[in-house]
Amino acid sequence: MEVYLDNSATTRVFPEVAELMTKIMCEDYGNPSSLHMKGLEAEQYLRYAKETLAKILKVSEKELLFTSGGTESDNMALVGCAMANRRRGNHLITTQIEHPAVLQTMHYLESRGFRVTYLPVDDSGQIVPEELMRAMTPETILVSVMHTNNEIGTVQPIAQISDMMKRRNPYTLFHVDAVQGFGKDKIYPKQMGIDLLSASSHKIHGPKGVGLLYISDRVKIQPIIYGGGQQQNLRSGTENVPGAAGMAKAAELLYQNLEKDREHLYQIKRHFIEGVRRMEGIHVNGLPEGDEYGMRSAPHIVSVSFKGVRSEVLLHALEEKGIYVSAGSACSAHKPQPSATLKAIGVEKSILESTIRFSFSVFTTMEEIDYTLQVLYDKIPMLRKFTRR
């Protein structure tokens, strides 16, 4: 049996998405900037993509920008806004558990003279609102907080955070990295007080290499890519038409069945956590107090530490049985460093490098979870004996 439980890294493309993209690439392959019929056909696909995604997010089509993915969206939101608003201040705020696409960009901005505050989190990964309020100053031009953590599944109270910071300083912009939350939750930027929002296609059963950035019409931002002036002069370069249309189709399919899919994912998650807890020497990371099965965190992510077993060893042991998981964020998988997120939430040093992330999708079945649990029951005692030797 093959069991894919690394859906936070990437997802299987919906067949309908692949079919639509194949048609665009092989039949309707024009450049949307061309004035002939082939160009107009391509432009119609872009219009479909923007209309679909704008409807899902309840925003204006003019406020959506297509990018190459979540990383570019994060970079443009942070660098573009920091540079455009520098005269108002040079202070930025984020958290210690952000994705590298945010943290590394913040480090870059520090090298350009900006001051960055990295907020601590509690043991479930939640930011402490009082810490945010203490950190904000009249010089704070941007706050960036992720919606759903990619390693432990913590969901931040985005609307509450926005309300607090806007009351403190209404001119401070609020960026939300929603790469793991989009497609799993209802996210309405205008209602939630979000000024900029990043999302990625390949996390929602769409193609790789495409993402979006919502930019509120109140936001002052400058481009980070220059050229032919496509997308309202904000992101030059010929648009990825099949990618944009594919992302929109994937989002359309997911949001048609969102409640049903969320219920399925939470059932899978609860069943899996109940199963791993039958083993000794395990710890499920990042669960809020009183939320034994993570029903208040993301439905598709479970982080488990297996005492006495190195994560890389367990990852390959599971792979031998056809089970695919992650030892952390795939975006930093080739850098053998302890997870910054796990350190920030206070995971014991002895199990930092014994942690596996299991992440589910709408395709995951109970049978696959039962098979995975049985393999863990068989493998963990054996690997622990081998480690002790």
C-alpha cells in the first residue's frame, strides 16, 4: 500500500485541474497580452481565475495578484510594503514560528536598516496578544502573522489580532501567510482586517509554481519584479495562464465541499492521534490546552515526537513500507537544523530531532491511517532497540 501523508509539503493535483491545464497548454496556449484571438482566449482564463478566487475570498478582482507561489507572495508583501512605507517608520513585527519565506525576508530587511521584532509564542504556538501590543510603536509599519503553522498546525486568531493592532495603530499594515490555511478554512480578508494575504496553489491540489497575493486597495506597495508592466505594473512577466486557471479550479473544487472535507480531515486527525497515543514515549506537539485531539488547530497537520528514534531514520523506515511523511518543513528539509518552531514552543531538546509531521488531504482514508499506525507499532520498538545499541 502507498500512503502519502506529506500534504503540507505538496498535494496531488485534482484530475479536473490537470485536464483544464492540459487544454490550455495544448490548445488555448496564447499569450494573454497578445491582441489576436489566441491572446483573448488566454485572457479569458485569467479572468475566470481572478473571478473565482475573488469570489472565494470576497474581495475585488483588482486586489489579486498572481505570483510564482507562496514564497514570492510573502517576499513581495514584506519587501514591497516595507520599501513603499519607509517614510512612515522602519519597524516590522512577526513571530518566531513563521515560514522561512517570511523569516528570511525579515532578515534581509534587517540588513536594509529595518528593525524587526520576533514575537514569542506559547507551548501551543499561539502568539501572546499582550506581547504584540507591547511591541507595537508609532514606527510599526507592518505586522506579519501566519494563519496556520506549517509544522504543528496552530491556527492564529487572525481577526482578533487585526482588531487589537488596528486599535493601537490604524496605519499599521497586516500581512497573513495563509499558505496552509487557504483551502482548509474560510478566510475573508476584508472581514478579518487583513491587508495582504499569501496563498499557494500546490497546497490545495493545484499545480506547483503559482500562488496569489491579495493586496487591499488601501495598501501602498512597490513591485519587486520589473519588466513589461503586466498585472497593473505590480508583477511584470507573462502570466502563468494554465497555473492561474489550475489554482482557481482547485480552489473552486475545495470550497464546494469545504465543510464536508474539514469534517473528514478532523475525523482522520482524531483517529490518528488516538492511535499514536497507544504507544509509549510519544508526544503530540502544539495542541492547545484542553484540546486533546487538536480540534481547534488545523485539521490536516499532526506533529509527533517519538522518543529515542531519530526522525530521519523513522522517515526512511516508513518509506520502506510505502508511507511518505516529513521530518519538518519541506522548504527547509535539506538544512539539518532543529526546527525553530519546535524550539519556540518549548519542545524538549532530547526529542527535537525525533519529530515527524503527518499531514493529510481529502484523499487520505481511514484504511491508510490504520496501516500507518500498524507500521508504527511494528517499527518504533525495533528502532528504539537499535538506537540503544
